[in-house]
Amino acid sequence: MSLKKILGIESSCDDSSVAIINSNHEVESMFSANQIKQHIVFKGVVPEIASRTHTKNLLKLVELCLKETKSSLSEMDGIAVTSKPGLVGSLMVGTTTAKTLALANNIPLLGVNHLEGHMLAPFLKDNISKPKQPLSFPFLALIVSGGHSHIYFVKSLNDYHLIGKTLDDAAGEALDKFAQLLGLAFPGGAELDKLASNIDPLRFPLPKPLWKEKSANLSFSGIKSAGSRLVAQFNEKELLKNKKYLAASYQKAIVDSLVQKLKWAQQETQLTHIVVSGGVSANSLLRLELNQWCVNKKLKLSVPALKYCTDNAAMIALVGYLKMKEGLFSNQYLSPVSS
Ligand code: KG4
Ligand code: ZN
């Protein structure tokens, strides 16, 4: 089936995003609206506010993409929308928008798994970003974000297996919570990354959860509790003095855990192509450690361009394009699924 342009819609959590990609995996246009301002006072995402804000954002973002590419909806060969997993209200807004546009304009529709989107994000192209590796299967994928820390064996587009995951919190959540304790702005992962830059990460030792366990499972609750106990032992003045060392030690503990389990999974599977994606894959220490490991072991490493690490519609459009090319479509009964 010949598909030239796919419109992607993402609204699984608190980012509203719309993109148009072409058959060359190139992002022709992408507009996103984050909702940090709406949620910052609550220090976390409020599902009802997220859904309402998506209803205000999505159609405007569709218009912006069409205007930038000088195209009309009728020129779209497919609409791909995140249908799972995520906040069900937020997903409902995205899927309803996509179904309505598809029905009104007679365009094929496909519901996409958000995690499959993250898996393929490193292979998106645009004027500035060129992937280091072409899209090829199989690969080992670590999806690491505010809601996920999952390791998959990805055999092909529709065939992948979970081989390990966090038993408690996600890495992004653990980073955000600690950043909050240090008084950094929400969501704190990127702020923590900046604060920890070029700082000795060994000043405060933290636990190494499941380090010796022969599995690809992860756990961050122990690091989180130890981190909060460390912060609690300082008064305000001492905390200010130690803030950057705390940030660096905490970030190192999380990153080392992720890399250690990825190494274990690589040894078990013997896969030579490693994909790391999701919001936390923007982390500079994680990228550095992954790079060193992959160069040493002669492994291929694919990480997304920074703008495609966090939630975005281009990755959803790419999955949509590849699956629709294989003849996979949804109908108007497409419903959001939270997990
Ligand atoms: O993939 P994403 O946008 O949303 C979810 O699906 O959760 O990931 C958001 C997460 C947040 O926890 C955020 O703090 C984290 O990604 N993050 C980072 C960095 N940039 C974003 N964590 C560490 N270092 C960064 N540079
Ligand atoms: Zn995500």
C-alpha cells in the first residue's frame, strides 16, 4: 500500500502533540504543547486537568501542522493515534479527535501503543536529526520515562517481549521526586541533570538495588528512600552547600542501575543493537555511560534526538506508517486502554 503522509496524535499523559511524517520516516512538521504550567502547582500531573487541556490543544496543533506543510487533511493517507497505555481521560481526547477526523475525511485510522512509539523514536529523521543507525530488527530496547523502566527484546515491528522492568517506581519518577526534595522545578529530571553536570558523583553512596540478581528487573524505591533520608539529615544551609553533590550521587545511582541491567540483558540475549528511549534517555550521564559501553563492546547504539526523547506525536506517526504499510488498521470502535 502506498502511503505518503501520516498524521500522528499523542495525548497519553500531559503532552499534547501532533506531527506529520512522510514515507521516508522524515518529520515534516511537529507541534507540541506541554502542560507544565497547569500542573506545576500540584507538583505532579492532575489527570482531569490534563484531559481538559488536551481538548483545548489538539485541534489547534493539527491546524499548525497542516499550515506548516501547506497540506490539507484530505492529503493524509492515515491517522495514527496513541490508544494505550496512559491516562484514560487523556487517551480518550486523542482517540476521539483522531476518530472524528478520520471519519469526517474518510482517512484510515490506527491506534498505536505509546511504548512502541518510544521504541522507534531513535529512527525519526528531520532537517537536523539524522539517525546513527537505520531502522533494523532485532534490538534490545530500554524504555525509560516518568512512567516506565522496561527492557524489551524487540524481534520485529509486531513481535516483542518484555524481559525486565521496574518492580516499583519508574526511573523518571524517582528522579522527579528527588529533584522536588532539592527544590528544583517540576518535572525535575532535566534540572537534576544540569545541576549534576561535572560534579563528583561518589560523595554520597546510595544502594545498588537488585545488583547481583540474575534478572533484568529494576528497583528504585530503595534509592528513593535512601535519597530522602540523606536530604533530611541536612539543615537548609547545609542542603544548599551539598545540593549539587546530592544530585550527582543520586543521578549516578539511577543511571548505574539502568546500565547494569541493560548489560545483563545484552549478555543474556546477545543482541548487538541497543535502543534506549523515553524522557530519561535525554539524560547526559546515561548517554555517556551507554556510549562508552557500546563503543567498548562494539554494539550499535540508537538513542533519539533530544526532541524525540520525551512524548511526541512523530514517533506515533512512524509506528502508524510502518503498521499501516503492513495492512494493519483500527476501526471506529477504537477505545483507549490505560495499561
Ligand atoms: O517520556 P516522557 O516525556 O513521559 C512519560 O511517558 O513519562 O518522560 C518524562 C520523564 C520525566 O520524569 C522527566 O523528568 C524525565 O523524563 N527527563 C529526564 C531528562 N529529561 C526528561 N530525566 C533525566 N535527565 C534528563 N535530561
Ligand atoms: Zn512516554
